[in-house]
Amino acid sequence: MSENREKKVREPLVHLTRRSIMSPAKAWGIRVMAVLLGLLVCGIVAFLLVDKLRQNPGRIGEFYYTFIKGSFSTPRKAWKFFKDLAILLCIALALTPAFRMRFWNTGAEGQTLMGIWGAIAVAFYWGGKIPEGLLLVLMFAASLLCGAAWGLIPALFKAKWNTNETLFTLMMNYVASYVVAYFLVVWVPSGSSNLGKLKYGKLPSLGHDYLLIILVTLLLTIGLHIYLNYSKHGYELNVVGESIRTAKYVGIGVGKVIIRTMILSGALCGLAGYLIAAGLDQTITTESVGGQGFTAIMVCWLAKFHPLGMILTAGLVTLLDHGAAQISQDFSVASDFPDVVVGIILFFVIGSEFFINYQLHFRGHEKEGSVK
Amino acid sequence: MEKKLALQMRGITKRFGSVLANNHVDLDVYEGEILAILGENGCGKTTLMNMIAGIYYPDEGHIYMEGREVVIRSPKDAFDHRIGMIHQHFKLVDLFTAAQNIILGMEDQGRYNLKDVNARVREIAEKYGFRLDPEKKVYDMSVSEKQTVEIIKVLYRGADVLILDEPTAVLTPQEIDRLFAVLRKMKEDGKSIIIITHKLNEVLEVSDRVAILRRGEHIATVNTADTNEAELTEMMMGQKIDLNIRRSDPVNVQPRLIINGLNLYDSERVHVLKDVSFTAYAGEILGIAGIAGSGQRELLEAIAGLQPLESGEITFRNPKKDKPVTFFHKSLRRVEELDREHAFHDPQGKEISFKGMSRKDIRKWVDSGEVLFKEDEIIDLRNKNPLEIRELGIRLSFVPEDRLGMGLVGNMDITDNMMLRSYRKGPGGLLDRKKPRALAEEIIQSLQVSTPGTATPVRRLSGGNVQKVLVGREIAFAPKVLMAAYPVRGLDINSSYTIYHLLTRQKENGVAVIFVGEDLDVLLALSDRILVMNGGRVTGLVDARSATKEEIGLMMTRTESREGGEAHE
Amino acid sequence: MNIWLDFFIDSLAFGATFIYGSTGEILTEKAGHLNLGIPGIMCMGGAGGCLVLNLIGKSGMPGFLIVLLGTLGSLAAGMLMGLIYSFLTVTLRANQNVTGLALTTFGAGLMKVLMKLTDPVVYLVGPKQLFRFPFAGRTDSLQRLGVLFFLAVAVAIAASWVLFRTRAGLNLRAVGESPATADAVGINVTRYKYAATMIGSGIAGLGGFYYIIDYMASQEAYLSIEAFGWLSIALVIFALWRPHLTILGSTVFGLLFSCSSYIANIPGVQITMAAKPILKMLPYLVTVLVLIVTSIRNKRENQPPASLGQSYFREER
């Protein structure tokens, strides 16, 4: 600092103030800009990593085109896009009530996995022994119950002793994964831990295999939107999230709301698990959720915890993921390339919030009444 | 006597969004003087000083020290110019000791050796007459000790210009005297002291000159010796305002809330309320005085059902004998419950029983006004939570000290804040926003809340408007008891008077009003009786029409009380 | 052969991975930043070091230079990741949890892409022995303790010393407890946050590198780093935010993790296949237990830094 003064004092280069409010159009403009910038950086990174691009820079146009192609070039791909979107959205929706309550549930991965486990366990033990319809109902109940239980445990401790939920739920993911690992050893006598597709417990197809999943998620989106914004329960959890002291002041049982909401959040994760188990996989591995529990956290946050907005953010993430996967196929890059792309774009979108919330004043410009 | 200029401000302007906090302010500070910055809440005193201390950066204007322009971009720059500020909300790390807090941020001062620091701190404390244990952790300290740490922190860094923001707000009269003695000693040492305050008597007592700010503008700077209270008030307010609060004589007073032998421990097992007993009467304002943290907050929260009691009784009395029961106060479920306790009779004095009747018929009967209470209602509120209290049909309103952290939800709009108390009403699981919106509109109109509309988050409102929304909601439910903690803190004069007026009107409507205040002048002018607390104990109960400030000040610091709360007749 | 000694030393060696990870995390948390990007940072630290070794592994450089450059490569990669995190959360004041998760997605993905560009024969087979020089030539289990193990212990102790015995440490802790206070006394909050996060990330990165090149010294090792990154974050709680306690904590974690492979070798002990996942679950359950116990005891000195997770903006009103 001392040499600064010797050099002749100057006003600060950049000066920050908080914006009072920004028009939604402008805010969305900034977000779209961020995504575009992120795509540009992805191109540069791809250039460094992808041999085929380096050898033939002319293919850069094709590179970007592939992003769209990856999701929509064939009807099969489009269906897969909406299916993946639906599953991701379903998990993100499940997190929403918890996040609105400022309960940082990082355990969607485990809660969903337990949901899958519940359904598969029922199908494994009772498949073929009871009518298929009843089996599906029991699987459904088991999924919801297991997911809810996995959400409930950390909530109980949070409610009683304010135990840090971020880390607790995080640990529960690994416990869940080893629970599944244990059962795979028990269920598969060969020791390969490869269960294979089960014969029973498959959800009926409504014309298309994925249609049911997409419809259920759509209904859930609307339902949750109503629950959070127009129901008494939703109001209570919002108050708890904003201020526990206010909640106590008006006589809301904070512990009760935390527990109730986490049962809901866990059960909805369980529902996502049910859709995966009975609607798609009919089997289970420790990787059945594949990190979507974590991606869903970002999807949820990017939409500012608004269920309807999550359709967009989940769509964006799925689009990038599929596009980048297509790229790794067409340009022969490692199959983990999508994670890199999603990461980079997220950095830009996360960072762009700053320009929505704050205003920069540069030296020399600030005298001219930058008040707006 | 020739005085040397220590610091000059010229044309300082600062805006926050559309609010003009300081408008072209000029100010001179001399060496070896105590300068008071006087102005009412929200006039931009603190903002102005924050710009010297490097917390804010001015939008326009210049600061000079010893004739040379200086740029203060950060608190570090301020320290380099030997300027130190003691903020109203202390900036201390709770987990550290006094000494650790004092040397915090001094990177170029050699090896980290707490022993040397402790010795040096003791030395400074001795020089100016402070009492401080350098090894005590801040979370174990009293408010006055924390302030001492802040002052020594600034002195340790060799500040020549000291700014104190409302230093007396949290101190007892005795502690204030001690502080002023220290300030005078520092002045003799050649230091410039700036104290920010809105209390006239302190200005007159301690300062050499007074700079008056009003609505962000510098009105004048005068020598303290050449002015008086009336003149200062006029400059501060802009026009002569009648400082008197209209106080009506209480009529038809009767016991409403009886507190007996209340004991309470907080979450860290500190005994925060000790044998507190008193009675709040319907139709009067009971003021509660005491230095901050004497148990006022805990007392109100205990009554509101927010604190689990150790022992004691809280009894609510409602003179309902021979009065009809109504659904305005009681839910149908509660009425049925009371009926099972044989609480009603008809106008002829014959006992009533709803046994075997349909709910529709019960409703009809009650609405006819012929279902009367046999006795006064006497309800034990001990260890009931706010919800249970409400379900008993007791209208207990509470305006807490922490408006946005407790009374309201900052991020929710006015309508949603209106339903905080009533959202459970109505059948089904969905919310009814119609009535709350109507109430919001009514309050905005009747209390002149300035807001773009009912859909504005309350966080965006100014302090006065936030308080109007909160008080408006609490009054809307026609309370029997209204408790308000520091309801005018941070409010401008006009909003403050709106609040005083509302409280008085409630009292005239027969509500038992409990008012916790910090300004003794206001307490004396507004209340009917004043309860004084110190260290969780009731140390006095006086008639506000005859008591004096000195008398109350003494009670606020008295450590032991002989007669608990038995003082009233 | 003493199986108990082998077991213990293996646990110590394994634990060094966590010492790096959680010491790094403690430094960032002390600056008030909950960094959920640590798993990604550890991945990239591993990748960075391996990339450097991939370049110089067969160059015929002197052994110590290879060790040094590999380590520096890892450190640099970790710090770069820390820079991304700091820029987003400190300068742009982005949500820490989301940024951290995005960083983990990015780092874990990029590592896997990068590791596929390397040749294990070059980066691993030659260099791995070089890192084991302290006990080179011994045939007992002590040879398992390489130079990066001792560096881990030294780093943890040094970090504790800096945090609790120096002015810089005092200032850093003040930044994490109450940035407004630190700012008001002239501490450059931004600089401290950047420094702590980047140094912490560099240290954490070494954990990934150590795990690949020394502890596992195998081609597939990089696939499990991410999981250990999460465990490192858990260990911070176990160590009550004191770096030197991570040495103890990581040994306990190491013991719990290794016991599933050692228990079968103990004479007279029979173990079924199904018991292995249960044993591997133990470290996570123990962490949960510690979390619960500290929250019940609720002691002031053992709580997370008070401003953890919150962005700081001076002119907040």
C-alpha cells in the first residue's frame, strides 16, 4: 500500500455496488451471453484436447452443430433427450422443497439409489410370485419408503441438534452405495455383482417406453409448483427457509416442518429411483444414478428453486451432455468429455449471476451519475 | 487559541441506489477537539463517517489531511492516515481474545507474540483509565468491555482521529461518564475525537463543537458553548416540533397479564430472567427500561411463548363474566372445549350444554349472543407455544426487536407477510391470499406505507415502512395484549410519532401495552408506569408521570433489588 | 512378517491421501469457503503431476528432479483449479456449493480425459520407485512410506502452525469468522481468501497425485480419487478444523478402509465376500457419528468458521 501512495493516489479502478433490480429480459440476456461465451471456451478447450480438431480446424462448425445433433438428429435421440431430461428434472424437483427450506440436501444421489434399491429388492424377491400389477404397486411403495428413509435420517438430527445436513447427506450417499454393493454380493451368487435385467416389474409402455416417465415428471413439476407456492405446507417451509426465528415466532413447529419436508424430498428422490428401476433399467448397480443426484443440485440452483424454471435448466444441462457425448463419439475423445463441457458452461452461468446482482463502476465513469 | 486542522471534507456525496445519503457535505475537524456529529436517525451521519473510515467510497468530493488530498479506499488506508473508527455494531471476532482482536490485521509489526501484545494493551488501558483483561475471549465480554476493546484497538494502531458511532447507546449512565472521561483525556493528548450521536444532552456535555446533519445535508457547525438544546433541536429537525407525546390518562384499568416469579435460562444455561414479577393492566402502557441485554428481550419472548420457562407463572385474565362468547376470538373447536368445561350460561344464569347439538346449531346459538361466560377467563400461558396461545383464543401481539429476522420475512411480499399469523385459517391445504391482500392494502393506506404495491418484498422497504407493516399487522388482529420491543429504533421522527400514536390508541382501546424502549425521555413521555430491569431482575417500578431520568438511571444499574417486582400498589 | 505392523503402515500410507485433501479443505474453510470442489481438485492435481511425469519420465533426468517437477506439476494444477474456484466465489461472489460441485464435475471429467492421453509405462512404471526413496531398498512394509507421505505430515503440521501461531493465521481465521471485522481492521479479505483457497487447493491436489503415483502406483488408481475427495471433506469435521488432527483422523480412516483387505489375512478370522462392503461403509458411518457427536456437544471452539458459505460484500447494507 505504501508504494501506492508514493506513486500518487488514485481512485479505485473498479467500484462495485449492488443493483436494486434488473429487468428479467436483461437478466436472461446476460445468462444467454454466458452460455454462448461458455460454448466459445468449450471450443477452445476442445481444440486443445481433440486431435481431430487440431488437425482439421475447419471442422469447428461441425463441432458446434454436433451439440444440437446429439440430442435431436433422430427421433430415438429426441426421445432419449426427453427421457434423460425427465429423470434429471425429477431429481432436481425432489431437491426443491429441501432447498427452499435452506436444507442443503446433497444426498439426492443416495436417496435416489435407495429408491432404485427398494423397487429392485421387491422385484427380486416377489417377482413372478405375485401379480405384476401388485408387484409394481409394492415396488412403488418400497421406492418411496426407502428414499424417504434416507432423507429422514439426516433431517431427524438436523431438527434435534442442528447437525450439519450438507455433510450428513453427502455421507449418506456412500452408505447407500455400499448398501447396494452388499446386496449385489448377496443376490448374485457368481460373485460378479452383475445382477442382469430382472424379468418382472416393468412399467407398461404408453405407446412409447419413455412416455410414462416424461408425463409423470411433467405432472410432478406442476404439482410441486402448486405445493410450493399455493399450499400451507409450502408456505411454512418457505418461512422456515427464510428465517427460523420468524417461524418460531408465529408458532410453526420448525422440527416438524424439517422432517416433513425431508420425507417429501427423499420420497420424491425415491420416485425418481422408481422411474429408473421400473421404467428403464430393471436392474441395479452402485452407479445406477450416475452422478445425476449432484447434477440435479446445480439444475435446481440455476433455476433459483423454481420448478417451472427447472425444465429449462435441466434441458440445458441434458442438451450439453448429449451434445458433448455425440462429440466424443464423432471426434473420438474420451467418453468423459461431456463432464468437461458441462463444467465449463456451468462456470459461466454461475459467474454471470454476479453481473445480474452487482453493478460495476469503472474509474473515470463514475462521476456522471451512474445511478439507475 | 490557534487550532490545527486535522481533516477536511469537501463536497462529499454518496448515493445508495436512488437514496441520496450525503449531499455535498463540507466538514472540518481540528486537532485536540471533540466534535459531535448530530442528527436524527437516517440523516447520513454514519454514512459520512464510514467514508473517512474507508468502509464506503464517496461518489463525489474530496478529503484532505494536513492540506493534502488523500484517497481512502479501504479501512487499511484509513489506518495508514491514522484514522480509526469504532462502529456502533462492534466489529470483533467472538472467538478471539481481546489482545488477538486488537492486533488483528497488523501484519508489519514483527513476530506474533501475544505476551508482548498483552503487556502493551495493559499499558494503554492504564494510561487512559480503562479496565480490560487482554486474555479474555470476546464472547465472554459485556457490551462495555467490547467497546473498550474497540477503542484500544484503534489507539494501539496509533490513531489520531477517532470516530465513535453512537458510543453511548448500549451503556449505563455510569459507564457513559467513564467513557466521556476517557475521551477528554484523549483530547488533551491532542487527538481529534468525532462522536456520532442523536442525543442532545451528551452533545452539550462532552463536545467542543457540533456539526448538524439533516437529510444528508450539512446544516451548520457551531461551538457548543454558544448554543443550547432548543437551537440544536431546531437545526436537527428543520422546524420546531412539539416533542411532547400526547398521553391520555388511563381509564378502566384492570389486570390483564400477571407475571409471577419468572425464571429463565438461555441455551447456554445463563440465568437471564430472575424472579421477574409484575402485572400489565388493560388500558395502560407499561414501559420497560434497562440497558440493552438486561433481559427485556427474553421477557417478551417468554410471554409470547418463545422461551421455555424454568419456573414461574404467566396468567392471562379476560374480564368475560356475563359477556357473550364470539367467533371473532374463539374457534368453534375452542368453544366446544369450553362448553365441556361448563364455562357458559345463558342470560338467565342457567347452565348451557351443547351436548348432542349439530355444529350448525351451536354456531347459530353463539351468534345469537346468548351464550355467556360464567366467569372471567383466567388462562395459564406457561410453556404454551405461540400457536397454542392463539388457539386458546388469546390475542397476544408481539412486535419484536428484530423486525426482518423475526417479525417479518424479508424476501416475502407484504401480502405474504400479512398471513404469517393467519395462514392456517380456512379449510383445505391451500392458501387463501384474498384476505391478506386486502389487509395489506388497508395497512398501506391507513398507515401511509410508501411502497410500489402489495407485491413488494418487505426487504426493499425503508426501516420506517417495514415497521409500519409489522405494527399494522399485529394491531389488525385486535389484540388484548400488545408487546413492542424498541419499536422506533432506526426510524425517522415522523415514523416514530406514528408508532407512538398507534400505541397510545391501542391503550385507549383497552389493550394492555408493553413497550420496551431505550430512550428514557420517550419512555417517560409515553408510558403510564415504567418497569426497570437490570441483569435479568426487576429493579424498580415507577410512575412515569412523576419519575425522573436520574432515578431510573440509578435503577438501571442497581445490582441487587430488595423487593423484586412488588413495587406496584 | 508382522501382519499388524503391515496393516498399520499401510493405513498410515493410505491416510496421507486424506491428509492432503483435508488440510487443503481446512485452509479454504478457514477463509470462509466451503469448497465442494476438492474431489475435482484432487483429480486434477493427480492429472497435473502425471502429465508432467509423462513428459519427463523417460527423459533421463536425475531422479530428484523428476520427483520435484512431478510434485510441482501437481501443485500447479491444484492451484489453477483453486483459482477458478476463487474467481467465481470470491470475486464474482457465486454460490459456493454450486461452484464446488461444478468444479468437481469439471475436474473429474477433465482428469479422465487427460489420463487417457498419458502412457502408464512412462509416467508410472519408471517414476514410482523414485518417490519411495526414503526407505529405498528395504523389504519390509516401511518401504511403502514415500517422500510424499512425509511431506503430507509436514504440510499438516506446518498448516496448523501457520493457522494458530502466526499473524497471517490469525488474520486468516478472522476472515473466516467475520470478514467484515477483518476488513474493518485493514486485512485484505480478498487477498487472504484467494491465497488460502489456492494454497489449500494446491495441497489437496497433491493428495490425488500421491494416491496415483505412490500409494496405489497403479494405472486405474485415478478412478477412485473422486470418492476419496468427498471423504477428505468429511475428515475436516473429524479433525475439528485443525490440520494436525487430520494426521490422526486419516490414520483412523486408513485403518477402517484397509481392514477389509487385511482382516482376511489374520489367522483364525473368516470373512465372507458380503462383509467387505459393510467394512468399507465404516469410515462414512464414523464420520456421520463424529458429525452428530460434535453437533450435540456444540462446543464453540469446535464449530465451523462462522462465515462459512457466505459471500462477502463490503458495502452490503
